[in-house]
Amino acid sequence: MRGGQLQRAGDIAVAGLALVAGWQALSLLIGARYLPAPWQTAARIAAALGQPAFLDDLWATGQAYAIALAIAMAAGVVFGLLSGGWRAGGEMIEPLMHTVVAIPKVTLYPIILLLFGLGDAAKIAFGVLHGLPTVTIMTAAAIRVLKPIFGKTARAMRVTPRDYAVHVLLPAVLPQVLASLRICFALTLLGILVGEMFASTRGLGHLLMASIGVDDMPTVMAVIVLLFLFAGAGSAGLLAAIDRLKR
């Protein structure tokens, strides 16, 4: 087991070095003005983390993201349980979720602004809109493939619908819920950033747009790298949790 973990860590390290080497080569090819080198980006990150304005943007994005992710996961699991465990619920909820997945989310942003106005509420709602459908659909699909014996046993023991959902269905589909969380993790962050780009005066999304507007590529790359590292670390942690549950 330990050998496999070491091999995985080695593969990640090799991939990371190859990525940095490719980044450096591309920076030399097209110029540091358009693509700052890795060391320039690292220096910009170090400088930014000491600036109160940058930390305020980081906090604004992190706070909105945590709220949106919690809402998307909680509501997604509830809707998934209703959709997968209750036929009428599935007929009402699942077509709506598939519709939301299919259409470009940006087209819905004017509706979000109309309902929530400018500010944090709008970007949180937009983040939830990105993450919620995936959790709902994956949770419902996991419930539908469960063995019928679960339902038959619950009915024989006269288990209430609430207890059946909480103590039977949810533990049975927990690995699939965590798998959906990996996708929701990234999609919700994307929704928050897009919301900050269009209708916010704070946050990393707003900082990205402002930096692009003044041709500040070191800041753009610094924000992108920080987001990449955060998303990668979160995905790796969730993958490890899923692997542990499956053992």
C-alpha cells in the first residue's frame, strides 16, 4: 500500500516538473510580458499574499465559495434522495436538473441578478447553480442501482421514509456522493468566479478582470496558479477519501 502511495506521489512530482518546464519554455518562446515565467509568478504570489487588498479579495471569494458549496451539496443530496427514492420526485426534479446542466449558465445570470441583485448573494446563487445539478443527478442515479432488498427490508420493518433516507439510502450512496462532490467542488468555484467577473467589486474573479484590463499578466498568472493549486489539492483530498471508503 505504501509503495503504491509513493509511486503516485512520484508520478505527481514528475508531472508537476514537466508542467513547470513546459511553462518555462513557453514563456521564453512568447515572452514574459504575455506569459510570466514560473519564478516571476511565484514572486508575485509571495508579494500578493502580503497585500491587504489581495487578502480581502481572497477572503471574499473563499467565504462565498464555502457557502455556495455547502448549499449545493446539502440541497443536491436532498434533491437526489427525493429524485432517486420517490418516483414522483424524480419526474419533477430530474428533468429540471438536466435542463440546467444542458444550457449555458451565463444565459441565466441576468435572471440571477434580477432575483438577488448585485453583490455576494448573486455570486453565491450562481455558484450553487453550477454545482447543485451534478450532485442531484449523481445521487439519484446511485440510489436507482441499489439492490431492491434495501427497500423490501425497510418496508418489512416499517421504517419511516425519513429514517430510510438518512440511515439506509445515504450511507449506501456515500461513495457516489463524495464522487459528485469532486465535480461540484470545481463547478461551484467556477460559478463563483464567473459571478465575481460580471457583478462584483471584490473577489478573485473581479481581480482577474481588473488585471486583464490593465495588462497585469503577473497578477493574472498568480491568481490562476493559486486557483489551480487549490482545486488540485481539494480534488486529491476527496479522491483519497473515496478510496478509503471503498476499501
